[in-house]
Amino acid sequence: MKKLEKLNKKFLRDGYLIQNVEDKKALQYINSLIKNKLFNLLKIKSKSGSLDDVHKFVKKSELNSTRLKLINFINEDKEFRKKYFEIGKNIIFSVIGNELAMQNNINLSIQIPQDDSSLLPLHSDTWSGDSPFEVVVWIPMVDVYNTKSMFILKQNKSEKFRKYFSNKKLKLSSQLQKKFKKDLVFLNIKFGQFLIFNQNLPHGNVVNSTNETRVSLNCRFKGLFTPYAQKKLGSFFSPLIVRPASKIGLNYKFPGEEKE
Ligand SMILES: [Fe+2]
């Protein structure tokens, strides 16, 4: 319990946590599913190949369609969402609460070296329809570091950023990214670990200048009864954990309320 309290404090202080996956078998399930399907799509015969080397087998022009096929495939798998949750269940409960909503479709990102076609410049998810009550669980399928990873603004710079954002004329994401360059941290995360972060904190990525491919997954979680923004329960999120008292409450009808 003490450990979780410490981690909660750290999450508030830094805006993120990097932890070892809680269920290694769940990670293995997810990783095998992705690797087998991706190798299949790219007609890679060798089973010993690494996801780090995906760029050697994919044309830039086919990258996005391959990614979309892979996203469809993983989201059709009945076990995938459950396994995803199991990777960080205790931390998710600790940071968010024990009644949860989970994003319907899990996202997958493939960042091959020197590719600028699918970058996410500095942004907060709240700028595009996400509620500030959401957190993102981000799971790399390979070791990520430096530009192969994503960056996040240091929590202690977020007030400065907010003031800058509201007072100055630098509204373009690229200008802000330049201005705050030294306050952005690239997160080093090993395969076998996961990241949980506050998506209100500006974050993004740059051209991957390493010589390895990044394959990573991301999915949002939130307290089931916390406010929703444009991404609603039903269309974007589904209930994941609903406790009995809430089920009773949600189904309750006052006598006389029911129409015969
Ligand atoms: Fe984001």
C-alpha cells in the first residue's frame, strides 16, 4: 500500500510513471500477436526477426495501410483489451480508481527511422476532445530511448507553458516545441515496462533518428463516473470495471417510474 501511495505522489509530481509490466504473460500474448501479424503482412519469413528491424521490410508508402490493418486485427482479438489492462492493472487502479472506463480501440504506432509522415508534434490530448480526467497507458513492443521514444513536458514547467500558451503569440505547436525544447524529456522505456502518463501534459514525438523502428501501443483509461469531453462513453469508451453498488444504482428505478 505504501508503495502505491509513493507512486501516486510521483505521478502527481512528474506526470508519469514507468513501471515493470505486472503480467508478463499478458505482454507476451500482445507482443506475439503483433509480431506474427506484422511479419505476416510484411511477408517476413524469419521468426527470429525483431520488431526493431521492421523498417528493413516495409516501404514508406505502405506503412500506414499496414499499421491500419494491424490495428484492426488486434482490436478484433477478444483477449487483447483484457490483456492490455492486466499489464498495468494495479497502477491503473491506484492512479485512477477502481471503477473504470477504457478506450474502445487500442492505438498502435510504428515509427521507422527518418520518417516524418506520422509525427505528433507537441500537444495535449485535451486540445482535441479528451477530458482532463483521462490517463494514457503506453506500452512499447521494443526498447525505446531518445528520438525513438516520445517526449513529455516536465511537470514543473507546465505552469510556465500554460502562461506562455495563453499570453504569447506562439500558438503553433512547432513554435512552442522549439521554445520549450530543453524542458521536454524523452522517456527511456525498456520492452517489459510500460508508461502511464497524464495526457494534459504536453507531449509528442520527433523524427526517429535512431536506426531502429519503434512499435508502441497506447490506450486511454478514466474513472467511469468522471466527466467526459467529446470522447464519450459508448462511442469512444466502454465501461471496464463497474462495482455492484454502481450496477444497482444505475439500474434503480423509483416505484412508479416504470411505465407499464
Ligand atoms: Fe497525445
